[in-house]
Amino acid sequence: MTQLNQKPMFIYEMANNHMGDVEHGIRIVKELKAVSDGFPFTFCVKLQYRDVDYCIHPDYRDRLDLKYVKRFSETRLSWDEYKQIKDAIVAAGFLSMCTPWDEKSVDKVVEHGFDFMKIPSCYLRDWPLLERIAKYRLPIVASTAGEPLEEVDRVVSFLKHRDKTLTIMHCVGEYPAPDDHLHLGQIALLKRRYPEVPIGYSTHERPDNVESVKIAIAMGAVMFEKHVGVPTDRYPLNGYSASPGQVRKWLQSAADAFKMIGNPEERYPAPPGEQLALRDLARGAFAKSAVTIGESIQPSNVFYAMPNVTGQLVAQDFSKYSEYIAVQDIPANGAIMRESVTARNTRAIVHRIVADVRTLIRKSKVQVPGQCELEISHHYGLERFRESGLTAITVVNREYCKRLMVVLPGQRHPEQWHELKDETYHILFGDVTVELDGKKSTHRSNDVITIPHGIKHSFWTDHGTIIEEISSSYVANDSFYTDELIMANPNRKTFVTHWIG
């Protein structure tokens, strides 16, 4: 059974354009082969099989005043003649596809060894025909012109429940379809609705329209179908079939679109010179006042200006996760050079903390408002956060305050006290040991602990805990630590927004 590969597939729909003439049909195949050479696509030629005597009622077979009776009767082929064109398609190196218009034709499509079965829009809900098609294992391509989404849903469900390999084609059933009726945005709609199904575009636009294929590609289509033929003095083309020359322009337009879009699955490789040009436009980092060896370079003591010089730190190098210590003296207004500092980036550490906090919250099933900022307290630095620290989420802070404190397994919060704040801990999840003025007690979910202001307290957990802290107003300078090293560390907190997703 043929499977879709990673290359876009372009389908040449011969339909009735063989005109009931086998040699003309084979000529179309050969000319399509010539115009397809050199393009990095997969190509397929499609026929339509119909048993005219079977699919047209006996009382109407002579009614040539009826459009489709006349068209089908004048272009009819025997099964052997169909097979000759199909063999020419395979000999030219094309994949083969066929649209059966009746149950007998379904069987012939399988007997003749086609690679794909096509369901036209007009038969998308022909359930007797679908049941016959579903008996076989051929991959199915289905057009959807004019059908409400609910009906497309039913067909997709019908075929997927029968484990069919399926591609859905956006299609407009006007011949030719004017540009303002192409509705190419439907491709994106179908991709969203059926994310597990490849989506294509079956076009009936003007044959000289080579722009719509670009839009279809940008919308995410991976299969493209166009009616084709070869005009001669005897067999002129209809208004929606493309000549070989028009097909070539169509393919070139598609190739140009793929080239312009590139690979949407990964970040593009920067062309030579792009990074250099962007670097030249970056603002260089300069010291506002002199910095001495061993001094931390604070954001308040940095300004950014053009131009930068080779080897200089630029604005893009500075973020709340970046720390720089001077290893050389830097004068006021002097450029901050890479060689004059040691660098430390804490982004990866912070992201790991956030991930572990999210994991514990999910495990606890505690509900956390998504808009709240995450406060990471690292009393002795981020490197020792797993030993000493916690994360806090302030839900509300008015005359009263509610915070959620997340303490990871094995983590300890060092001894502190508050001069203003009274607080009550409600243990929502896990275990915690609390020490109040030297007295230890162990608590589990749903326990409540009250800590008046002025009482020294510390706490730790073996397995992780989430504590709801209800208190009077939280004041930033109302936390006092027994360890003076903590009090001397002004950079013991990191704040993260948009972290809960």
C-alpha cells in the first residue's frame, strides 16, 4: 500500500481530457513528464473510471442533450483502454490515482493496481460507494467542496474508524472558480479541525492563476491537484484545465513558495553576515562610574550606547539572570569588555526550579492563580537553593495577605522573625517540621500553625509541602534573619512571571 512521503505531492487530474482517445491520453502523460522534470516534488496522474452503461440509467443513455450524459458518452473508454493509459502513467515514473464513479469502477481501480483512490466532492457522502471503497486498503484522498463541516466530520470518522490512510482536500466546486471564491483559508480551518489528517488543495481556478498555490502552501497544504490536458486542433481545453506550459509555471510558483517559506518546523539557519550586521547595531555596555577588581557590576551602574567595539558586552548580554564580576578595573564611561569580567548565567537554574515547583503543585492538586508572580528566595545564592530557600506566590496583599509557599523535598527555610506581621500556616499538602523559639513540631495536610510577630521560626520538609500563609500585610523589610550573612545579601530573591503554564 502506497503511503504519503515527506515531499509535497502534485496530482495531475486528466479526468475526461483524454477525450476517449488512448493515444491522446498517453500524449498528455508524456508531456506532463517533460514539464515535471527538475522539481523536488512527488507527482501523480489521476484518471476517472466510470462504467457508463452501469452508472447512467438505461432510459437516459441516448439523451445527449444532457451535459454529463453527452460528456461521459463521448469520452468513454473500455477497461483495456483505461489500463493502457494507467500503464503509461507508471512507465513515466508517476504515481497513479483514480476516481471511481460507481461500484464496478471501484473494483477495477484495485484490479488495475492504482496507488490511491480518490473520492470526488460530489460523492463525498455517497455511502454505498464509500462502503465499497472502504473494503479495500488503498490510501484515500477525499475532496470536500460544498460540504458542511458536520458532514465532513462524519466521513472522516467513517474512514478513520476503518483505519484508512486519508488525505482531505479543500476544494471549490466551480469550474473555473473565480479568485474571490477560492476560500484558501479553509485549508487552515481543516488543519485545525483534523490535526491528524494531511490537508491538500484541489484547484479549479483559472489555469493561468499561479498565485493561489503559494497561499495554499503557506496555509499548510501538502497535496495539490489541478485539471490538466494538451490542447490540439481536435481537442481544445476547457476553461479550468491547464496546458503543459501552464503546469510548468504552476510548479515553479509552488517551488518558489516552498523556497521562501523554508522549514517551518525548526529555526532557520542564519545566513552569512546576518549575525555580524545585527551585532554592529547592538548597544555597547559602559560603566557609569568606575568599577574596581572584584566588584559586582550592578545594572544601576551600566548604560548602553552605540557604537560597540569588538569584544565588548552589549545590551543583549544583560538580563536578570546575568551576573558579572570585574577582574580588571573599569573606568567611568569605559567599555565593559568580556575579558574584564567573569560571567555567570542563572537562567537554567531558575528554569529548573520553576519546573520542579510546577511538578509539586500538579502533584498536590492545589489551585494556583495563573497571573501571580513567583518569588524565589535563595538565602545563600541560587546554587544552594535546594538546601536553603523556598518559593512564594502572593495571591493578595492588602490589610490582610494570602501567600502560597512551596517548599521542595529536603529544603529548609532558615530562622527568621517579623516585627510587624502575624501569620498563620495552613498545611495544604505534604509534611513540614516547624521550629518556634526552639520548640519543634511536625505537621501534615490540614494542620494549622499560628506564628505571632516577634517569634523566631524556621521550617523544613522531607517530602515537599505547600503551605497557605494567611497574615497581616506583607512588608518587604519586615523579615529578619538570625544569620547575618543572609541579612547582608541584598540579592536573595528572584521573581518570575508567566511561569504557571
